[in-house]
Amino acid sequence: MPYSDREIRPTLLIVDDEPTNLQVLRQILQNDHRLLFARDGHKALELARSEHPDLILLDVMMPGMTGHEACTALKADASTRDIPVVFVTALSDTEDEARGFELGAVDYIVKPVSPPIVKARVRNHLSLVRMDELRESRMQIIERLGRAAEYKDNETGLHVIRMSHYAQTLALAAGWAPWAAEELLTAAPMHDIGKIGIPDHILLKPGALTPEEWDVMRTHPQIGADIIGEHPSSVLRLAREIALCHHEKWDGSGYPRRLQGEDIPLSARIVTVADVFDALTTARPYKKAWTVEDAVAQLHKDKGQHFDPHLVDLFVSALPEVLVIKERWKE
Ligand code: C2E
Ligand code: SIN
Ligand code: SIN
Ligand code: FE
Ligand code: FE
């Protein structure tokens, strides 16, 4: 067999002081899982640390260390804390169940166990773990794509960090729910990912762009949208609309589609204010940094032309928080 058992099947640790109980669970679970067994809490902790199983089925009533004590120890150890624990117990007493959940268990199975219930519960908990891992790795990839985006014209990556925090602050000021503002914080760093497709002699040019060079530069929103693609994930949908629409202007004079007013997604209108404020207040290959006062004056001047006027007012009201972000991630 070219792959080890460890690589192709999820690992379960089954803990019970009764050999017959271990046998019953072995019969039910052995076809689809790699199984580890422990007959007491100490052995269970040792195996959990050395093998890092995907799920632990833990008997509550055991001589020596009880299941509750073992669970407490697992949750206190950073190396085993994230392994879901399902209690398997003869006690169907509700007080005991409440105690198990308080200790961090994800579920309860009552003995004598029913094979279909054991299989279904184990399958559900393993797929929840997998979804958490997928969500985590997706966030990591999104974050790293954002860094890649700014790497060419802003090697420190601080621009995307500042502007995405400005965008989060502005979204909260505009009444977005905290979770939604957090999604915006995650998605905003990808707004300029399309600059990857712009040749360096244009992107890094020290002076003003020629009309031909502007034609190329104005393709970066569409390139970005194409790189991000169409994806059901809400963060990636948000990232795509931001990348595509962050150079549209309130009065319809922006690019690439000359969208106007509320036809421009709110996410992109927020990011536009955050992006331009940071672009103005920091140095670029083609320009020096402006003072905060000059940048704020520019936002006011372009209110209703470039920017959603209400968002400019909210941004200026949130300036104390904006300046904390600016100071925290200064160049
Ligand atoms: P960027 O440097 O990230 O700038 C983002 C946006 O901030 C700009 O979008 C513009 O709306 C605003 N902004 C930046 N600097 C200034 C400024 O000095 N004055 C004013 N009024 N607004 C400013 P825009 O103009 O669509 O530019 C998109 C991208 O094109 C820029 O991204 C930059 O990468 C490039 N770019 C813009 N102007 C020049 C230029 O004169 N020379 C070169 N080499 N690149 C430029
Ligand atoms: C919200 O208002 O909480 C979400 C708005 C959005 O995602 O566009
Ligand atoms: C230009 O079109 O030449 C400038 C682009 C802009 O600031 O929107
Ligand atoms: Fe851009
Ligand atoms: Fe930007």
C-alpha cells in the first residue's frame, strides 16, 4: 500500500477501562478509522500528545483519573486542546452531561451504544473539524494573496494592513455588524491584486503615466477580479467586488465600468476612501507623502465626485481611530 494508514484515514482515540466496551467500539469504527486505545486517563493523555488523534471518545467513569479529569487535562494542554472530545457514558443524568460540556466536550454518547448513532456522531464531528481547518487555511491563503498583491509597489505590505483596518473602522462607523466588518478587513487586502499583471516599467515609474500607460494601469481591477475568480465563499465574493470596483467614482467618472452612486457596491465605496487616504498619506514611487490635513482636505474636496459623501463624513468623524491605526503600522 503506497500510503500509510495515518495518511488516509482519520485517527480516533478510544478510552475506556472496560475491554468489552473497547471491543464494541472497535467493531463499529474499525473499517473507516485508524483506532488507538487507552484503558485509563494517563495512557489517554500520553497517546493524545504523541499521536494527536482527530477525535477522542472518552469514558466518564474510570478508576484513577476520571474522564472529566482527563478532559480537563486535555483542554489545559495547548498541544491537545483543539482535539474534540466526545464523552461515552452509562450515566444519562443531565447534571453529568452539563458538566462534560462545561469541560469542553463537543458531544455525548450514551451506553449501551447504538452502532448507527456512534458512526453518525463520529462522522459529523470529523467533518466539523475538517471545515474548521478549511476555513483556517482559506483565511491564510487570502491573507497571503493580499501580501503578494502589494509586494511589487509596496514591499513592506504595510499599505494593505493600514487600508484594510481603515476600511474595517469605516464599515463599523457605517453600521456594519462586527462579523461583516471583519470580513471586509480580510477581503480588502486583495483590492490591488491585479497589479501583479501590470508591467514594472509602468507600476514603478517614478513620474506621471502616459495615456497609453494609463490604459494598461486601468486594467488592474479586472485582472484582480479574474485572479480572485467566482467563488461561493462570502469573503472571496467580497474580495472580488472590491478588486473590481475600488476605482469607480461616486459621480460615474471612475473605471472600469463607470458605475455611479449606490450602483457601486458599498464595500468598494468604503475601500476607496480607505485606499486613497492611505495612498495620499504615504510615499509612492510617483509621489511624496501628504500630511493628514491635506489628505482630509482632499477627501472633502472630492466628496460627491470621487467619494460617497456620507462615507467621507463618517471617516472624518472616525479620524482619531484612523490615526491610531496609521501610527501603529507606520512605515
Ligand atoms: P495607488 O498608488 O495605490 O493609488 C490609489 C489611488 O489613490 C489612486 O487611484 C488615486 O485615486 C489616489 N491617489 C494616489 N496618489 C494620489 C495623488 O497624488 N493625488 C490624488 N488626487 N489622488 C491620489 P488611481 O489614480 O486610479 O491610480 C491607480 C494606481 O495607478 C495607483 O495606485 C498607482 O499604482 C498608479 N498610478 C497612479 N498615478 C500614477 C503616476 O502618476 N505614476 C505612476 N507610476 N503610477 C501611478
Ligand atoms: C452589513 O450591513 O452588516 C453587511 C453589508 C454588506 O456585507 O454589504
Ligand atoms: C487618469 O485617468 O488619468 C487619472 C485616473 C484617476 O485619477 O482616476
Ligand atoms: Fe487600485
Ligand atoms: Fe491600494
